[in-house]
Amino acid sequence: MNFRHSGRSPSELRPIKITPHFLSHPPGSCLIEMGGTRVVCSAMIEDSIPNWLKGQGKGWLTAEYSMLPASSGQRIQRERNKIGGRTMEIQRLIGRSLRAAIDMNTLGERSILVDCDVIDADGGTRTASITGSYVAVMLALQKMSVKIPVLSQVAKQAVAAVSVGMVKGTAVLDLDYPEDKDAEVDMNVVMTSEGKFIEVQGTAENEPFDRRSLDQLLQLAERGINELFQIQKQVLMK
């Protein structure tokens, strides 16, 4: 009998849909839906860079993340004046992850500005943001390369992310909120299409976990991320 309340097998992703060109104005945007989690991702390219990078001939990519007030069961306060620690951590994670996909030297002195806005949260908002933002960035590069041909040579590799965890002693893929809330181990994994890890964030909520469990979780994450790469590729080929 399947113990997951959704009826999914331990190695099964939630239903995923990525809708490209979701917004009218940014050159790159999409809506990513992973089960009940929905995130609007957008990417814009500007001919400017931070002051500390000027004169080096390199570009930059930065990301902002937010959860809309009604994205959760309890209203989330808008971060108007001060960004919270969780938000800052997620923004930095998204930026680090996406910079692995971009050749900053080829980009030149330009910046890619990424925005991730969670409109519905049901677990895995940061991993969905990374997976969706990669699509938004690639769409922006595709569109802008018509005017700036060098942008067609900027992409290095794909990037995607997924959550895994130990639930009732079993390794499971792509946790929704009820699973994430009760998981014995919660982990977020970000990888490149070359099979390399960008980030592994793993925490034992109660009892420490052993190397065997870690290996199981990483193998499961890699399997799920490979599925996400295929979905990203299909969207971008359209």
C-alpha cells in the first residue's frame, strides 16, 4: 500500500507544467507548476553591471524571490523595508544556481535580472524557482540574441533542482508541504545537466541520518532532476 497521501510512488515527481512567455513584458518568463506549488519566473537583461565588476569584461546574474501574501494558508507579510533571512538565503541560492548555467565572460558587461514570485506554495518553492528560472533565462537569451548575437553563445549547461527527503523511513522525491513538514530528513539538491552538483542542502529534523540514506537521497534527486531537464528541454524547443 502506498503511504504517500498523494498516491505517488516514492520516486515519482508531482505533475509538472511549465508555461513559457507567461508575462507580456520581460523577454523571458514562465509559470512553473509542480503539484500545488506555482511560481512566476521572469528574466530581463540590462547593459549594466555592479560597480565592483566594472572594467573586468564580465557579466552578472542576480535573483530576487518573494512569496505573495496569499500564497500560503496564513497571510505572509510583505517584506517592504527589510528582507528576511529565509528570503535572502533563497535569493542567493537561486543566483548561485543560475550563474552555473551562464558564461559570464561571453555575457560581457551585462546583467541578467531574475525574479521569482510564488503565487501558491505547497512545498519545494525554492527548487521550483530554480527550475523555472532557468527556462526564463534561456527564453530571454533567445529573444535578445536577435539584437545581440553574442547572447546566443552565453548558455553553458542546464540547471534544475528538486527536493528529496526521508518520510516514514523511506526516501521520497519532490516533497509537498505535508511531507516536508513531517519529514525526518529534508534535502534540496541542485544539479547541472553535466551531472555535477551545485548545491546540496540537507538537514536531519530529529535523528541523524547515515551515509546509506544520503546516497539514496542523492540518487533519487539525480533521477528526478534528469526528468526535469527533459521537461525544460521540451519547453525551450517549442
